[in-house]
Amino acid sequence: MTIQEKDKKYIWHPFTQMKTVGDHIPIVKGDGLYIYTDDGRKIMDAVSSWWTTAHGHSHPLIAAAVCEQFKTLDHIIFAGFTHPKAVELSERIIQKLPYLNKVFFSDNGSTSVEVAIKMAFQYWYNKGNQKTKIIAFENAYHGDTFGAMSVGGRSEFNKAFFPFLFDVIYIDVPTSGNEEKTKKQLKEVLQNDDVAAFIFEPLVQGAAGMVMYSAKVLEELLLITKSKDVLIIADEVMTGFGRTGKLFATDHLVNKPDIVTLSKGLTGGVMPLGLTVCTDKIYDAFLSDDHSRTFFHGHSFTGSPLSCAAACASLDLFEDNKTWEQIEMIVASHQEFALKVAGNKQLKEVRQTGTIIALEFKTNESTSYFNSLRDELYAYFLERNILLRPLGNVLYILPPYCIHKEELDIIYEAIEAFLSES
Ligand SMILES: *Cc1c(COP(=O)(O)O)cnc(C)c1O
């Protein structure tokens, strides 16, 4: 049997209708911007392999750090024990998020959000002031575990679980023109005394279709929230690590969250790791002689030395000016391309924040993940050896920072070709 036949026989893929999906493409090698198929194709990974591989595939510095760590210490139970790489990573993350004080480890983006929600609910429980409501944006995506699903938008993706998801108060995303409406909604829902937290994806809602809103309105929303006793959770799982042009999206703000969740780009996107970073205000509410105040949460792989080693190596790369020159080059190139295609008749909107550019196509169907243009776009670019994985009728580029200007131009030209041919 071929790899594809065995794959069909044994594997159930994520986010995939297995009845209608075609063959999965076997990839046998990754190097920088490129992935290589078993039959010799070289494909540009223009979406950083599910928004993770910040520095590209198989980066030699990260690979060396993980190999070295593997030979030294592979795994250590993280209760009763600690290890140098977890401590180094935590210290460096706190230096980069200086308004936060404590780091809690888990395994991925969903668990980092799950931990944030549990922390927020238990914070109020421990303070003897039980608050049970969370405010979230419409169409938000925070992951696929139950808590993370609950604070995400309700859609086809989680319909089967509606009865089991806890109630959330949704407000509109403050996209351009809707800022005042959202501010009004937030003020209204904050009248409610039992709001525990406000959770959001800062500046860019990824899975919703790269929906963007300004730092200015987010600043105003945080100021409004801070007038009440409500915790603020910024889900930086996707926006973190340079995506918005700064290390964190919240670096664009003066008002800061109480909790930040990190994953995806954290390890350079190559090892699973999630962090939930919080203030001493939250941490201190769990200090007690009463056992029931303890944060009873953990995973077998909490604080994985291998993941921590990858994350430290990735931070080394983020402390290298060359990475920031690259990020600035991507931002400038995207801005230029956005201007070039902005008026195109086939496009409803072109949006760009930092290293992310999104083109929303006009179609007869509504803008959604299930828009049929998706398959056409996906196939068109893949045939040209460019991996772009549209969210419905929203085509976006989210490149690794190792990409060269000439390679970006190849992607832009392919998009222009699609626009002129169709
Ligand atoms: C991807 C994502 C998550 C979930 O992360 P996983 O590692 O896939 O569980 C959570 N929040 C945001 C904003 C994301 O983009």
C-alpha cells in the first residue's frame, strides 16, 4: 500500500469531512519556507503550516536546541520538580510581558485558553464573589476543548455540543464603522455584576476569516472594562510572536490584560506548548491553607523540556534584529500589495495587519468557511505549488519570517493571475 492508501485506512484527520476529502498529500521534508512531497514537489508554505512555524520549517537553531535537550533531559514530572529551560523560558516571557508575573504551562492553544477560563472562574470563587459570565466577541475562535468552544462563536463547527456549552455574552466585533456599537454593547453588558472576564483575540480574529479591528478601539474597550471589576483575557495564540508587527498584539496597547494565552508561534511553531501568563493579583487569590483554593490543573506533558528548549531557541531568533528586519519587509510588502489590489472588482475587502494580509472575495454566497470558492482557491494555488488555505472566501497570506521578498512577489503574482483569469 502507498502512504496515501495507508493514511486512508488508518487516519481520521482534523477538521475534515472524511467522506468527501481527496487524498492527503504526503510531506517528507520541510526546510524554511518549503515543504517537499514524497514525489518530489516543492511547495511554498505561505500559511506557516497552521499559523505556527514562525521561522520556517526545520530551523537549524531550534533543531539543535531540541536535539541537545533530548540528550540531556527529555521529560520531568512538573509537580515537585522543575528544570532550567522552563525557568529560563518563564523569565524571558515575563521580561517581554512585564505587566504580568506568573507563567502556567500546558500543551497547546486550546489548553492555554482552558486554563485562562478556569483561572478566571476560580479567581472569583476563591475571592468568595462567584461570577459566572464571560464576555466574548461574535465568531471568536479560542480552540476546540469544551471551555474554549464555549467562549468561541456558535456555529456549524460546534452545533452538536450546544447543549453542553456554558452561556457566554457576545458582543459585536468592532470592525471599522462598528466601533461605537460595540462600545455601547460592552457598557450595557458590564452593568451585569456577575461578569468574570472578557476574552478576545486582539486585533485579528484568525479562524473567523482574518477579521481585523483597530488597536484604538480595543484600547477603548479595555478602558471601559477596567472601570468594572472584570478580568481581561487576551488570546494571543495566533497574534503572538510578531504576527501583528510587534512581538505581541497587546504591545500596541497602553491598557493591558490580566491574562495572556500563548501557543502556535511560541516554540517557533514546531513543538506543542501552551502558556497562560497572569498577574500576581490572580496568582495571589490562589494562595491559601485551604486546599480547595489550589489550582488543580495539569497535564502529563506540562512544562515539557523539549518544548521549552524549542521556545527558548525561538526567542533567541526573536531577539535577533534580522527577524525584525524580515517582519518589517513583510509588513511593507503586504501594504504595497494591498494598495495594488484594493479596488479589484472581485474583492469585497482587502485587509492587512502586520504580517497578515487577507483578501475577501465577493461571491453570491455569504462570507463563510463553507463558501464554495474555498476549494477553487485552494486547488488553484496548490497546483502552482503555493500552499494557501482559504477560510471560505477569505484568502490570506501568513508567511514564516524567513520568506524573501522575491518569494512574496511570486505569491502576489499568483493571486493577481487568479484575479485576472477568473
Ligand atoms: C489556533 C487557536 C487556538 C487553539 O490552539 P490549538 O493549539 O489549535 O488548540 C486558540 N485561540 C486562537 C486565537 C487560535 O488561533
